[in-house]
Amino acid sequence: MAITTVAQMGGGEIAIPVSLAAFTPLAEAWDLSSDEQIKLLGSPPRSTFFKWKKEGTEVPRDTGERISHLLAIWKALEILFTDPVRSQEWLKRKNEFFGGLSALDIMLERGDFSDIVKVRQYLDAQRGG
């Protein structure tokens, strides 16, 4: 289930594998519905989403980047809150920084990549990263 994204390093390119399978435990930990998972992954057609899950076919680069940022958010929450229950509560609790919406609501409202990045940057700042 690995995809390959390309990152610039020095003068050349290297392949960085990103796995859709890594997204599944995150989706389970956050208790995401299939529709919510699809939205966070960039709103691919439902049939495509289920094909990725079933067959492990490659996902587009932008989907891989979304997964990477979502995993970074999950990791930041694990660092900030050692209790998974508190981590999930924070994710779903209304937050003044996000205009009274929860971090999850912000990421799901429009499904924009920039909203995922906004949540990641907020958490990185909170943990001093």
C-alpha cells in the first residue's frame, strides 16, 4: 500500500514511501467515518477510496502529502497528550484559535489542504516545534 512521493534533496530526487495503511490506525483512533476519511484525503471518489483500501493501489502525490501532515498531527497530539482519550478530546473540542470550531471541524469543513496544514502548524507551535 505504499505510494511514492518525490522530495528534493541536494541536486537530485529521492523517493519517499508513504503508506495509506498508516492512515487507517489514525482514522480508527480519531473514530472517523468513511465520509470523513474521504474528505481528509482530498475527496477522491468513494469507489477510488475503497479501491485504495482494498487493493493497496498507489495514491496521488497530494493524497500522500495529506497523509503525511495528518500523521504529523497525530504524532504531535501523542507528544502533547500522553493519554489517547485526551488527544481525541482535544481534536474534537471547540478551540478559540479556530474560530470556535474544533481542529477536526476545521480540517473537515472545506477539506482544504491548507486547513490540515493550519492545524499542524498550530500543534507544532504548541509543542515548541
